[in-house]
Amino acid sequence: ERPHTGRLALYLLGLRATCPPPSPQRSLVTWLKYYLEEDWTGSRWHGHPLTSYYQYGLGVLALCVHHKRVREEVIRRLLVAQHHGRLGHSGSTVDTEAVVALAFTCLEQRRLVGTGLAAELKEAAQEVSRSMAEAQGPDGIIGNIYSTPWALQVFLATGTCQTEPAFSQAMAALLENLEAFGIAATMAQVLPVLHGRSYLDIASMHCWEEPDTLTPMDIEPLTEVPGNKTVQLVVECPLPWCYELRLYDRPVPVPAAASLLDVLRAAVALEPHDFKFHTQDTPQGPFLTQVLGLEARQEKRNYWQLLTAPNTPLQMGIADYRPQDGETLILRLSEW
């Protein structure tokens, strides 16, 4: 079983933000240090963590926010990965680079490393900030809508938000797409940004000054959308070793409110039972890892790209995106 590096890191970040008594956190911080070491055992075979650089960076960030020193070797692993462009693909590159940059900035600003390493970390974080600006699309989004809050946190943490034009453009794009952030994990990324903060601000919170202002909120249940819709589901494999380009192409009837994940589940139930898929749980929701027996693996540098026909990448995950009636959805095994 893979270490729960990212999940424990996010939990510790949230725990620190709630100002709890220190005693419950100590054992969890020890576990996170253990997970970081266990996670890196994957490098002996694959050259990267068993989980991902995203989760590994989150672990370092969470330890820093809790004012815990991190071994220099652990930090160097992230520096080397960033220098050699090993941090991910497409939209996920922004997420991972941002998490790593926040970890570097935290370690440098909290003075948890020596002077020489601190200078390296500061320069690396500034480099990420510049790459975020270069990655911005004409619509203001950086990477995808879910990675945009991470990029904004980097601008805020590194102090470039006042001078970088990409910051205001990305913030405007974020405000136009707030409906995309419907689960706790994505809300946690966007809420600090809306208040002009980053996860680094958790480290300097004065808990005894926090007023008890939390009040229960009545949430109206989502209204059900009546009727049905039909979505054309296409699976493509344009890679040289695939025996043909289009592996699956069928209309899938589903309820009107169905998500892409619901469409995939409905396709599995269709006769004949020739469609199958697998997902992996992540802090951002289920991630598509295998379709029709073809597995996307980080060490093979491939992933399942989600598109709406003819060639528009989706800005949401499979559990959040709700296709329209008659829409064609493409699952394409792609390389990065």
C-alpha cells in the first residue's frame, strides 16, 4: 500500500488552521516524517516518490507550517526534480510546481534551513512564479481552473502578486468559475486566495486571537434535474503501440444530472459488458487511471486526458464535470 503522504499532509494543514491543542499533532507529524521516508523508497526503482511529487511536496509544506525541520536530503529531492522538469504533465504540472514552491518559500521564510540552501529555495520559488505567469492562457486560467488557486497562492506567498499582471487576470478568471469548486478539497485551495492569503499564513496564525465566529449554516439540498440525456463516449489511444486509434465509441444513456463518472459507470452496465475502468482516490477526488485495461502510469509518462469533442480539454474532474445531452466525451491516452 502506498504511503498516505498527501492525505495526512492536507489533514495536518487543516488541523493547524483550526488552532487545536498541540498534543494530538505531535504523533501525526511523526507519522508524516515516516511517510516521507517510505514514499521515497519508490526512487530506488522508478526515480520518483511512490505517490507523486505533488503529495511529497505537500508533506514538506505541512511539516514546515508546523515549524518542523526537514532533512536537507528530502528538500534536495524536490529541488532536483524541479530543475530537471520531472514534476508532472499539463495542468498537474502547475499544481505540483506550486505546492513545491510554497514548501520552498515556507522553509526559506521560516528560516528552517541554512543560508545557502535558503537562497537556492528562494530562487527556485521565484522561477516557479515566472513559469506560472508564462503558463497562463488567454482566458486568465493557469494550467486548469483547479490549478489556478495554487498558482495564485504562489504569487501571494512570494510577494509577486503586486507586480505580476498574471495575478489579477487569474483572480478574475477564478471569480468567474467559482461554481467549479464544489468539494471540500478544492474549496480549501480557493478560500485562502479569496481572502488574499496562502497556506503559508497558517504558520503565523495567532490562535489565541481567533474569535469563535463559526455558526451552523443551513444548506438547501440540490434539486434533482428531471429527464435523461445521451452522451457519446469515445476512447482513443493514439500512441504507437496501440492496435487502433478508436477503441470504444458508443452512446450512453444516463439521467440528466449525471456526471462524467456516472457516464462511465453506466457504460460498464451496458450490454455487451465490454467497457471497464478504474480510478484512484486523490485529495481532489477520483482520478482516472485505467480504461479498457490500458493503465496510465507516471513512470511511463502517460495519462488519460479528458476532452469534449472535437479537442477541448475538460477543466473539471470526472466526478465534477456534467456533460450536456448529445455531447461527445473523449478519453484519450496521452503522453507528457
